[in-house]
Amino acid sequence: MEPLPFKQLVKNRFNNLSAGQKKVANYLIENLEIAVFKTAFQIGQQASVSETTVIRLSYALGFQGFSQMQEHIQQQMLAQNQMSAAADTSQSTDKHVFTKVIENQVDILRNLLDSANIQEIWKAVEALIQADQILIAGHRISHAAAYWFSYMLSTIRNQVNLCSTSDGFFEKFCNLTKDSVVVVFSFPRYSNETIKMAECAVEHGITLISITDRLLSPVGRLSNIVLTTEENAETGTNSIASVISLLDLVIEGIQQKDKTQILAYQQKLEQLYTSFDVFNE
């Protein structure tokens, strides 16, 4: 039977390890390529445990000693490197396909730094900082980016609401004021529901920010502020990677311009996270 990969072996037995052994295991998993050539004493130093604890970890994982554990890791790494080399030779065509996708994304990200795009991003940053409420909507293919943006915004400020595909936009819209902002996400094929939401915001004089594929998209033509990512000319599709990168710039801009308010808000939020044991850390 093929021996288990070292990382899988650690995962299977991790809960039964002592606290010190877990520290060693975590260090090895995160630094495997370096640690595999270190002595038990050196590994212990890096993991802040004794040399004995490192040796006991090898026993706990079913090895006869540290040397056998190290040899096991070295053999698996050698086999992995040989497989990678073979894959590089046999899959050069496939890699070329992926390279084209990556290069296309790089070009889109470079275009985000165009001066006109930067000006619009800063306009969006100011509007989102000043807004008393923010209502975010995106449907079908656009919903994932809308959800991500609403979550990230909600970690740095209050009064951020997301309209999911099942939520009532108009019930939430009714609570907005002239100082509020509506953010809509709209990528091909454009959802009529999102366009109607954009029209509603315009009719009521509420600032509308659109995140879309082009300036003259259906929502782009209506919006006060338009943030765009370029369409993939070959496939006619948009990658969520470029959209998230664009939104990252907006989040970073808000964090740079509103540090004091954000710090106070995040301190309150962290207290709630801790009180209700929200994260497993």
C-alpha cells in the first residue's frame, strides 16, 4: 500500500497530538521544504519546543524515529518534484491556455490604473464614506461580487445592506435617504431586475454607483459613478477576479481615508466576535 502523504498523515492524527507536538506539526506543514533538511534540534528551536518533543512527534505519527520521518518526507518531496517535472513536459499546451488567461487578467488590472479609472474610484470612495446607508444589489452572475463587497464593507462601517435574489429591494429602498448610496453590480447578460433597481435610485435622486463591464452598459448610462472592468474580448465573459481586484481598490481607499471611524467600528465588531465565539482561531 502506498504510504500516506506526510500532510495527510498529520491531519489524520492531529487531534491526538500533544500541544507541543501540534506546534511542531504546524511548523513542519508550513515550512516543509526547509524543515526537511533540518535536525530535530533545529526544528525544535523554530517551533519553540524541545528536541524531545520533535522526536516524540515522529513516534506519534507512527515512525520508528525522527530519521525515518525525515526520510519519509524527503522521498515524498522527491517523487513530487519528479511528477511536477513530467507534468511540465507533457502539459505545455495546457499551461499555454492558462497563461493566456493570466495575461489577460494582468492587462485588465493594469488598465484599472488609468487616470480616469482612478478618479472614479476616489469618487466612489468619498460617496461610500459619506453615505448614511448603503444598499447593494446584484443578480445572477453579478450576485457573488455583490455579496463579497457587501460583506467587506460591513466589516469597516455600519448600515450596509445586501439585496439577495430573494430579498425585497423596494422594502429596503424605502428606508434610504438623500444621503444614501445604492451600489449595483451588472455584468452580461444584464439582469432586468438590477436595471429596474438602478432606475428606481435615479428617480428618487439617490446616488447610484455601478460596477459593470463598460461605461455605456444599461446601468452605466444611468449612474453617477461608474466603475468598470474590461470584457474579455475573446470569450465575451467577465472574470470575477478582475471585479474583486477593482473592489479591493475601493476598500483600500476607504480604509486610507476613514481610518479613525473604521478603527472604532472594528473594535466594537471584534468584541462581538469574541463574545459570541464567531471564529475558530
